[in-house]
Amino acid sequence: MKNDDLIFDNSKEINSLPPILSPKQTADLLQVSIHTIYRWSSLGKLDYCSCRKGKHLFINKARLLTEMFTEAFQSKG
């Protein structure tokens, strides 16, 4: 099974997630550790799709997925 097939297999799961994700939901969606999400945030890699309110981090699902797909297609050529 190709990576693209995995993305489409998860579409129902992705659509069932709320529009604003917690760091845990984001980590599960991207299949990385929650520590990676916090590290990416502290490095500014999630600035386009996240905001902080006090100690809480919120990630906009639509912006995250749009940016990840855009970046993936741009890096392929």
C-alpha cells in the first residue's frame, strides 16, 4: 500500500476530528509524538496554523493539512 493510499484510508478519521485540534490530536493525526508537536511549535514551524492562549496550544486542522499538502507537492518538484 502506498503512502497516498494511507492518506485516503484515513479521510473518515480526519473528517471526524474537530476543526481546532489539541496537540495530542495533531500528534495522532500526523503519527508523531506529542513532544514533536510542541517542538515544532517552539521552532515556529506551526505558526501558520496554531495559536497559544496562555499555556494551551490550538491547531487549525484545515490550515495544517493545506500547508502540509502544499509543502509536500512543492518539495516533489
